[in-house]
Amino acid sequence: MTGRGKNNGFMSEEWYKKRIPIFLEYTIKCLKNQTNRNFTHWISFRAQEKKHPLTKELLRNLKDYPFIATFDGQVHFDDRGNNDNLEERLAKSLACLKEQLWTTDWVYVTYMDSDEVIRNDIVEIIQTEEPEYQKALIHKKGYALNLETRQLADWSIGSAWSTWTLMYPYEIFFDAKKHLKYLNGWTTHEEIPDKFKCKELPENTFITTIHNWNRSSIWRHYHKGKEYYYEAEKNLILKQFNL
């Protein structure tokens, strides 16, 4: 939620107030309606947001939802912010997670921005994948939804988008030093296909939302393809995402 990018990892109070409703209405809604609910949602914030009234209200809204909140900032390399104490911050967050999660052989982590949406069966698809060292599952073609106008279009990308899954051996995942080494020098999601053994997930299983509070995604982007104009067709697509 916070801790990423410039301005000490906090866009603005106005941004935070606008982003939380998007997170609840789109990202959380799609996750609550997954065909496979066997997951825990790790939500990361800066330490400064722990006592913020908006954070407290957000977490109250999630009281019947399987989540763990940490307050150590961005938990992987931030190509727009400060990474000087990343290992220290990551170690604190991982210790918090380890106390609350069960022991297993592998950990599958699906990275999602707080305004991303995935199709209602994608967790089930991810969990059918066999684990492998440094294996990543990536999306390359999905949709873009303009939240201001409700326009819907194809969205194609040449690299992994801001939603992807990486498989970690359990012992590596919970050791901050090994965890960062395992990421193989990764600094941005655009490098994922070059750093990991990637398998593409089925097409049309993610939506990137477009709104006035995006960092970089805009409706008139070269990623945007065919637009869907007929309401019946749009509604059929959005129903797969519980939207």
C-alpha cells in the first residue's frame, strides 16, 4: 500500500485516501471471490501508516479476510525509491509472517499492486503449478479498465506486468539475505523474464485499472489494444473478475 517510490514512499494524503477505496472495491473484491481461497494476503505499509486513521479503518474492513499486515515499507527492490536498508526491513516483515504461517516446502508469492485485479480462478490455476527453483508465472495479455469511464480494452505487454507469481523454497523465503540473493539481481518487473524461468499464465486473467491516481499507466498507452464497446460483451468479461 505504501513505502514505494519517491517522497519517502508516500505519494500524498489525498492519494492514500483515493487508493484505499480502489483497493477494497477492486483488488480485495476479486480476491474474496476466488474459486480457491486457500491463501493469505500480505499487505505492506510504511511504519508511519501504522497509526494512521485511514489504515485503521482499512484493516477494520478486512477483519473477516485472511491477511497479514506488516509495517516495514516496500519488501522488494524499489526501482523508484530507497533500498539502503531493504534487507533489515525485509527481515522484520518475514519474521512477522513466519510467526503466523504454517511450515511447508514451498512458498508461492503473487505480487499485486493495490489497484490490480485477477480473474476469479487465477489462484486455483497458480496452485496447480508444480514448484521449481526460481520459477515465475507471468501475465502478458489481459485487460485495462478505465475506472473513470468504465471503458474496457485489451492490454498487451512485452514483459511481466505488475502482477506475477514467484516460487520460493521455504527456507530461502524466510531468510532475508538468501531471499534477496534468490531474486537474482531483480530491480524491476520488466526484468523478470530475463531473471527467472517463466511460464505464461492463460491470457485475459488480469485487469490493470486506469484512473487519475496511477503512477504510470494511462488510457492512451501503447499497451492498449482493442476496445470493447458493447455493454453485454463488457459485462460478460467483467463478470469473470467479479466486477
